[in-house]
Amino acid sequence: MSTLKNIPQTMNIPLFIGAGRIEYGTKATPTPGPGQLLLEVKANALCGSDRSQFFDGSTTTPGHEASGIVVAAGEGAVTPIGTPGVAFLMDFCGECRSCKSGFTNQCFNKRADYGFTHDGGYGPYMVINESVFYPVDPSIPLTEATMILDIMGTGGHAIKRAKLVHKDIRSMLIAGAGPIGLGVLAMAKILLCTEIPVFIMDFVPYRLDLAKQMGGIPIHLGNQSLAESVQAAGLKGVDAAIDTSGKTAARQSALDSLNQRGVLICVGHGEQLNLKVSADLIATERSVLGSEYFQYHELEENHELLKKHLPYLSQIITHRFGLDKIQEAYELFFQGNTGKVVIEH
Ligand SMILES: [Zn+2]
Ligand SMILES: [Zn+2]
């Protein structure tokens, strides 16, 4: 094993003990095995999907939006020590039919979800298989580098899913202006024509203000209805709707707002959707698709886009906390008045 410097044998880690409480403890610093890398974590972004780990507890160290620097490499790993980069959530096999066709987010033999089944980015160090590491340009600050994961990755993948079935999207609706909703908005502006109207609906004024600043048309559901807002813009409906909220009511109203040939993409996990197959699918030729995380190869394109649009995308990160303030960070994040919140090591 090659290493950059003396790595401490033990590390302080946050313990997610449940009931929304975080304590701190000590754990042995992991050693990378064959084909693995040891990352010194520099930043990890909070995510809505950490909710159950925060409230119900976790035996592993959470954190699945990590960036860091390679400080040790196991046997056979070739990434140079000192390389900055990010960790892709899913440890895909690289051999199955899905992986061979690029669908690494749908691996048939997935070995790990870092931050869920294996220790993640809230520890000072984490071990990952080299195949899920993606190096980033040293010009990108490592806090901002986390955005090529869930923000740009998940957001962009949802838009690409919509484009699979609708080639001429001229209007879009996003349900939920949380970090993933803002990521979808940003990627819609970057990947589609910036002039197309992108409505974004939520109940939290803070998030809607941020969405407006990023070029979205905010719909405050406490004050206005979706249908009225779309009509006020001179439209009958939208071509694509992306649900990041996971709520039945939001999915239902998003589906109802679609034009003929429209497509609904469900990104947020959660509740159900009731389909009237004749009216919703057959007569109108609408589509409903799911979109899960993103494919490893998308990191390459998103890395270029992040370099190009760094100031625009950086607006999504609204709060930064130290590793000793994870508790405060989650409390603020789940109360809603934030964009992306990042823990910096
Ligand atoms: Zn996430
Ligand atoms: Zn696979």
C-alpha cells in the first residue's frame, strides 16, 4: 500500500444514534484493500435521503455525497496519491449486462451503497473501490465538487430520462424546490434551452426565492394553484414534469398539468401515484418514468459543465458547517430554510 503521509490509526467519527441525535466516537482508520483507495474526506453534502439515518440511527457512518483526496492506494490501484475527487454512491460490478451498457445505476450485482451499507463521508477517512472514484480538476473547490454527485448527477439524469421519450421539451414543471429540485432546475437551464419556462412549486418561500434567483418561475402553493400559474404564463400545460417531492398530491397535480405527449419523471422516493390509464396514458400518449441517481459515466460531462457553470451552480450551496456541527446542520436542513448544506472537514 502506498500512502501520502502518516495517517492516524484512529479517527473521530459521528455516531448516528437515532432520534435525531448525533454523538461522537472513535473508530480505527480503515486500510484500503486490493483495488481500493483511502480518501481523506474534505466535504460531504447533506441529503434528504439521510432522513431515516438521522431519525432512526445508523450502524454505518452515513454520508453519500463525499469529495476528498486520495491519501492511500491498495494493491493494484493506480490513482496517484494526492488526486482530488468524488465518490459515486453505488459500488457497481462493471461486469453485468446493465454495467456493460452503461447503466451502472442499475447494476444487477451491486456490492455497496457508500454511506448506507458501508461507511461514508462523515468520517474523516473512507475506503472506496477505485472504480467508483472520479477525479476532479484541482481548480474546483472540494465543497463545490460534491455538486457533480446528487445535484448535477441526479438532476441531469432526470432530464435525460424525460428527453428519451420527449425530444422537443418546451416547458417544464418541477415539484419540490429542495436541493434535488434546485439541481433539476439548474440542469434544465444548462441542458435544455435556457429560455424555456421552468415552473417550480413548493411551500417554502426561502427555497422558492432561491429557485427564482436561478431562473425558475416560482409557484408558492400556499398562495397560488399550479393550474393558474401555468395559465398565467400563457400555457395550457407543460411538456415535462419532474417530481422530487415524493408526495402523491404533487405527482398527481404534476401529471394533470402535462400536455399531450408529456412525460412525468419521478425522482423523489415516497408515496403513490394513481393512474387513470385511459385518460392519463393511452389517449394522451403521456409517459411516467422513474429516475434513480445517475450513471457513473455522466460524471465526465457533469465535470465539464461544473467547471463552465461554477458560479451559477454554487448558488445551490447555502450553508457550510464543520464536522463538529452535523447536528446543527441537520436541524437547520430539515426545517427547510436552506439550499444544499455541506459539512466541510
Ligand atoms: Zn444524496
Ligand atoms: Zn453490474
